[in-house]
Amino acid sequence: MSSRHIPSGLILAFLLAALPVTAARASMAPADSTAPVSTPADTTVAPAEPAPPPADTNASESKSESKDEAAKEEAKDASKAKKAEEAKAAREAKKAKDAAKKAAKKSAKKTEAPAATKGTVTPVEAAAAPGTMPVKPATAPQRVQVQHILIGFTGSVPGKMISRSKDEAKKLAYEILDRARKGEDFNELVAKYTDDSPPGIYGMVEKGLQPGPGEYPRDGMVAAFGNVGFNISPGNIGIADYDSQASPFGWHIIKRLK
């Protein structure tokens, strides 16, 4: 049958039947690859920052030990320095103390009255009352009046029964001297202790002068007695040490009255 004779109705029916097929094919056709494609979101997780390397514990411990050692050395040096300073201070203190002792001895020697001859001793007493320490007169006296306390020992004073030893006599004499210089009543000390006759007052004159009432020539007395009496000022108290030649009777504690 020729196409020229196909009825139009049949052609229309064919076209209507083909429409659904064409639409289906169209829906199944691939998308135009030339159209811009949206970039999918980057869902990859950024890699984490690498963790810092672990601390070198050995180096840290070494550093700490070094600090400890340095601190110990500093403490040790400080201790040595402190000990050195303390030792230096102790040496300086000892030096100052020794210097003070020397100065005191030198001062004591200067304040002692000069001993005219053998048998006179005038030690310094720290607590002496004013005017009792020996002071040499500015002008040598021609006449003096003195009062004394004689402290003898066994056999030293003829006619006296004395039981004390020489050492005991010396000790007692200096104790009495100290008490007298501190202001005790000299008359009472004479009455209590002297191995001579109380009140023990004598006047002496220099050689070549005529003795008055109650006076004796200086050279008529034991040498130490006159040596002390003529070398101290009125009110002063001195002592004549025992000497077999200059002071054979013992120790004389002598106060110049005038």
C-alpha cells in the first residue's frame, strides 16, 4: 500500500502514540555536560597540626641539677665568707682588747709615784678615794709627819709574838692599804692591825736639820719609812714593802699627815 494513500486519521493516531515515548526518552537523556556544575562542598577534614615533640626530660633534669649545684656552691661560698668575716671580727676584737690592756698598764705605770729607793712600792688602786693615791710633792719637804701601820711576820719585830708567815703578812698589808685608800678610818685600822705602838705617828726631818718635839732624823728611821714619807703629799697613803735592808720589820702602810 502506498504512503500516499494512508489515511490522515491513521497518521494522527500514530503521532499521538509516539508522544509518550519521546517524552520518556527526553527525561532519560543525560544532562548537558556543558552546563556549569556546582562544586561540592569540601567535606575533607583538615589534618591536625602535628603535636610538638615531647620535652627532653633528661635535659630538663640536667638543667635542674645544675641549678641545684650552683645554689649549693653559692651557699657554701656564702658560709665561707661569713666564717671569714667572723674570724676577722674576732681577731680585731682580740687585738683591740690587747691594746686596751696595754694602754691600761701603761696608764697605771704613769700614775704610780716614783720609788725613791729600794723598799718603796705604790700600786694603783682603782677605787681609791680622792687624795689618797701617792703624788710626789712639787717641792721636796724638809719636815713631814706621818702615821703608819706596821704588818710584821714571825720573827720580824723584836719582842712581838707574831704567828703569821711572810706571805700572809704581805697579803694582809695590801688588803689594809686598799681599805685605807677606799676611805676607812686610818686611826681605827692602826689600832686594829699595827704591830707597832698606836697611834703610830712620827715626825721626821731631813738630814742636817735639828729635830723638834716628836720628830726624828730621817736617817734615824728605817730607809723605806723615810723614802715613802718624803715622797707623798699630805693625805696620800703609800706602802713600804718588806726588804731585809730598807724595811726589815715588815710592811709599812704610811699616811702623810702634814
